Amino acid sequence: MNPSYATVDHVFTVPLDHTAPDGETLQVFARPPPPRRPGGGKSPRPYRTSPGWLAHALKTHRVLLLDQRGTGRSTPLTARAAARFPDPARLAAHLAHFRADAIVADAELIRRALCGGQPWETLGQSYGGFLTLTYLSRAPEGLRACYVAGGLPGLAATADDVYARTFPRVRDRVHAYYARYPDDAHRLRQVADLLAAHDVRLPDGDRLTVRRLRTLGIVLGTGDGFERLHWLLDEALDDDGELTDTFRHQVTALTGFTDNPLYAVLQESLYGQGAGPTGWAAARTHAALPEFTEDADPLLLTGEMIYPWMFADVHGLRPFADAADLLARRTDWPALYDPDRLAANTVPLAAAVYHDDMYVDAGLSLDTAGKIGGARVWVTNEWEHDGLAASGDRVLSRLMDLAAGRT
């Protein structure tokens, strides 16, 4: 822990289903008092070298770091927990209560417990921006101001819409990576050919396949992603042409979803809003793109896409397999955003849109920003999707100035 931060642990009991408050409950963990609501799972932990945005926020705010339901210390829904459900239908019904609407309801319960009737401010990175728009749609009275970094979703965008836009961005990002590190295209093909010809196992017993290897492309959307992948591949093969233990260990950590399986399980469900099933949209889009075949030259990696095969190939996702398929076939997802309420919004909303964002399409983000009252947008190509953390305090400082009308 950073000795300059005083942290206080809070545990709140919340309903699994906020429409049935007397039913099953969960524990939601947060530290310390408000306001702050990061997106994408469990909150960042305050280390000695905590990110610059946190130090900046603490100059003017008390900060709440929330582990979203099912992650971190908030009744984590791990592979072991999933395996205890009696059948896939029960697990799927349980998982349906872990989307943005439930997370926002948790946040409102916590706000009332800690702040009484006072509103608070929120900071949403990535998926945290999706949560922000759900919050503004459902309980804007709880918000004083909102800051979003790389996370304005298309209000009516389906999963198919999203992947139609993001696959080309991934393709371009991989080509840019190969332009920076030309030898890595050959190295990746060497590794892929080895995996295609041999049964290579990871430390947890999973077979490392070409399709799993390609998911390493998820790191390319961050500011240091090119270097992370390059140095990973630099130690991939030993002198005998075999995969090193170092490489296998790191691939397991990067592609195993051990820390947060809900990231994979709910990836497409977060786009479900009653417009038909999501139906494994990433897999459908991928299959229609010949440049993404395993024998294409150069070999293209993939990004923030989840495929049904993962639930058979990845140890930490197998207990979710049948339930994930049920979620993919669900057709009655409730709406997460209220376009009319967002158009009439009066809560100051400042958003950073990263022009080259590989994960959240800038075009969809800008379209959404134009439909929200009080939204002020800053478009930049100075940072990638992780600009909030990578920029020190600059992104958050700019967003605070935007919301306050200082710039």
C-alpha cells in the first residue's frame, strides 16, 4: 500500500436482483469513501507507484475504488464458483444480473449509504464509460459530474456493429506492429507453425493452439502494447526451436482469464438491448474476413474479441461454457441507455475519445457524444486506449477542466 494514502475498506450487501430486494444478496467491496467508479472489473489497488490520475483526483476529491459485482472482493464469480451451479440455465440467469444496469444500481445504493442525498462524481475508464451512460440514463440525480476516458459506446450499436468497426482497426494495428518490428511477423509464423504441428501444453494443462496464440493481439491497443508483445516473442523460442517456459507462462497469464472470467463471459452481452441475440457476433464477423484466416500471410492477431471456442480451450472458462452459450442466444435483454433522457441531460459530462482506439470505436463514440446534452468531448491521438493511466495526470486534468468549463 502507498503509505501516503489512508484507505478504509467498505463492504456493502446488495441484492443480486435489484427488482427483488428481498432475494439473494451479494457483497460489494470498495475502498475508501467517494467518489470514483472505474470500469471493467475490480478496481486498481493503491500501490506506492499508483497512477498519476489517482494523485490528481486526491487533490480535490475523496476517492472510492469499487470492485464491480463478481470481481475482486465483490463476491467473485470465479470458475470454481461457476462450477457449483446445478445447471447452465441457473448460471446464465445468475450472470444476467452482472451487467451495467445492476452495477449502477449497486453504485446508487453505495452512494446513498455513504453520501446520503448528496450527488457524487464518476470517472469511467473504458467499460466505465458504458456504465456512466447507464447511470445518466437511470439515476442522473445521483451525479454531479462525469468523466469518461475511452468509453463512449454506441447507444444503439449491436455487437455486430461494434465488430464490423473494430476488426479493421485490429488489422491496421497489427500491420503497424509488423512495420515497427518486421522480424516479429516471421517469429509469430514460426510459433504458429510449431503449434499447428505439435501438441504444446501450457502450465495449466491447456493446449496452446494457433487461435489462442492470436488472441495475444489484445495487448496492441495499449500505449506499450507493441513493446510488450515484441519482448514476449523475443523469448518465445529456445535454441532447439521449442517454446520456452517463460513464453508459456506469460501466454497463460495473458490469455487465461483467471483473474476476471466475467470479462470474457459477458463481453458480448454488454451490447444486448433487445435487438435479437448477440449470437457470438465476433466469431461471425471473424469468419467472414479471409485476411484473418490462420494460413494468411502475414498472420493477423485478434483483439478484444471473445469466441465460443475459448470456453472449450481455456481452463478458467470451461465451467461457464453452456451458460455463455445461453447468454449468446438470449433475445430479451433490457435497454441499458435512455436516448431521450441522455438528450435532456444536464449533468456535466467530459469525455476523452482516442482517435486510434482499437477497442472502442471513435466514430461510434463521437456519434453518441452528439446525442448527449451537456457533453464536452476531447478527441486526441496522443494516447491509446489506456491514456488515463499512461498520461500521468494529464487526461484526468483535462477532463476536469472540460467539465468545469475551464477549457
